[in-house]
Amino acid sequence: MFKINKNKIPYHVGFIMDGNGRWAQKRLLPRLAGHKAGVEALKRVTSAARELGIKELSFFAFSTENWQRDKEEVDGIFDLIEKHLEENFEKFIEEKVTITTMGDISKLPQKLYRLLIDITEKTKHNTEFVVNIALNYGSRAEVVRACNKLIEKGKKNITLQDFASELYTASMKDPDLIIRTSGEQRLSNFMLFQSAYAELYFTKTYWPDFTKKHLVKAIKNYQSRDRRFGKIKQEKNK
Ligand code: IPE
Ligand code: IPE
Ligand code: MG
């Protein structure tokens, strides 16, 4: 088995963390048990990604469409996220992790909203490693929001750069790799603009079962691809 190429580690990896419900169902557990195990996977994958040298991570945690689920599940997901952030607040600061969010977080429960504002503010000067959490995020809503921001600024003509700078990801690089777990092969409104040239990787593994081993496999797969960006052939060792 060939080794991972340390010189070709993706800079930004996006995760569509899917399959928590089915993971729980398979074990005859309530869906929330799946989300709880999903948070453990998120912690595990974050450490593994950092060890591997990835610099930016984006996690799809709650979509604009996920409000259509039962209130109990929605509230439970927010509680789990809040607990995770509270428990790790100090650790993020110590380990120089920048936490950013994307999505309209003002619609989240007040306590979680305030915690997110506090955490993003206190970690914004860190430069080593970015963990971006998509909460009440939808790529289409993000695009419309960017347009409205440009209209508010009185712009009549815009460049690609102007547009990209109004997206939640303005300070981040475009994702190199998007990983979706659970076997579904779709983006479900995740980073549609940013992932124009991202490599897509789908695995049948449910998110709560996703480990460093799976991440390494995904990266090796990514490294085997020829990213041409419309050109003829990628130069060697680039
Ligand atoms: C992903 O797992 C987490 C969220 C969407 C919040 P799901 O809850 O969608 O799990 P499945 O797809 O029902 O198995
Ligand atoms: C996408 O998963 C959203 C998150 C992972 C948060 P969904 O489970 O909501 O997506 P669909 O409904 O299968 O497309
Ligand atoms: Mg799902």
C-alpha cells in the first residue's frame, strides 16, 4: 500500500457529515444517539486532519433544510453542538484553532448563538488551523445574501473577487476535497460556488464510523487524481 504524499495534502477539506440517523437506526437507538456519536467523529477527524497537515476544515452540521425535521431532533442537535463547543472552548484557544461559522447563526437558539459569537471572536487571531462549522447553512441562501450585500454597497458591476469576498468563506481557500459519508452522492446545498474545482469523494461509511483510517484513504484517493483545472495535464509533482 503506497504512503500518503506529505507534499500533496489538501489545504481545505469539506465534510458533509451524513448518516448519523441510519447509524443509530441500525443499532435500534434514537436518532440523537447517532448525532452524539457524530460529534465524537467530528472531534476525531479534526485531530486526525491536523496531524496530517490539513489547514482548513469545513463541517456541514445543520442545513437550512434541516429545520424540517422534528423539533426534538433539531433542538437535540443544537444542544450537542453547544456542549461540544463549551467543553472545548479552552482547548481551541490553547491549540490555536480558529473557529469560524457559515450560515445564518442568528436564527439558532440564543445561547448557542452567543457562544458562537464569543468563540469566533476569541479565536479569530489564531492562524494555525481553521475549523469552519456550517450551521443553518445553505449555499443558495449564501449566494443570495452575497448579492444583497453587494446591492447594499451600491455596486453596479462586480468581479468574481467582489462576489467571493461576500461569501462566508471569504477568508478561506476554496475546498480541495469534499468528503460525503453514508453513500449519498450529492452536495445537498453545500458550498456550491466554492467547490467548483473540488475533488468529490463519497464513501458508504456512516459519519459516526468515520475514522483517521477513512480520512487517510480519502486523501490517498485525492492524491491519485489529476486536477487539471481545465488545462491539459497537471505538471509533475505539483
Ligand atoms: C447528518 O446525519 C447530520 C445532519 C443532517 C444534522 P443525518 O441525520 O442526515 O443521518 P441520516 O441521513 O438520516 O442517516
Ligand atoms: C446534509 O445532509 C446536511 C448535513 C450533513 C448537515 P442531509 O441528510 O440533510 O441531506 P439530504 O436530505 O440527504 O440531501
Ligand atoms: Mg442525512
